[in-house]
Amino acid sequence: MRMTEALAGDALVRLKRAQGQLAAVVAMIEEGDDCQKVLTQLAAASKAIDRAGFKLIASGLRHCNAARERGEESPMTEEEFEKLFLALA
């Protein structure tokens, strides 16, 4: 299944936000900021990335279910989605 901006939707917004958070973490480390602040920001970025992954899986599942309902072959199997989901968990 090809990933498009339309399919990614909210996940793309989350990833862009996480990208900014990661840049901030790098800057904080380079500036010698407080360890607790750095780790708090790193945790937020990590959570944003995880949530984006789960959003992509949910969007993909909806896309594949819609294809099945139209009588088309689904681009991915449930087993493939399960494997991807477990890779994120």
C-alpha cells in the first residue's frame, strides 16, 4: 500500500510536531540544558511518534476495509497489519 498525505492525515501532523520536538531536544542537549527537561521533551517526542504510527495503522485498516466493501482486493492483509501493529507496541 502506498502512503499518501491523504492517507496519512493526522499522523503527518503529529510527525511534523515530533520533528520539531526532536530538534528542540538536540538543541537542549547542545546547550547543556537540565537533564529532566531534556528527558521530558524526549518522552513527548517519542509518544508523538508512537501515536503517529498507530494513526497510520488505523488509517490503513480503514482504507483496506473500504476497498473490501467495494469488492476490491485489499492492499494489505490483516496479518500484515497485525505484524506492523506489534512492531510498534
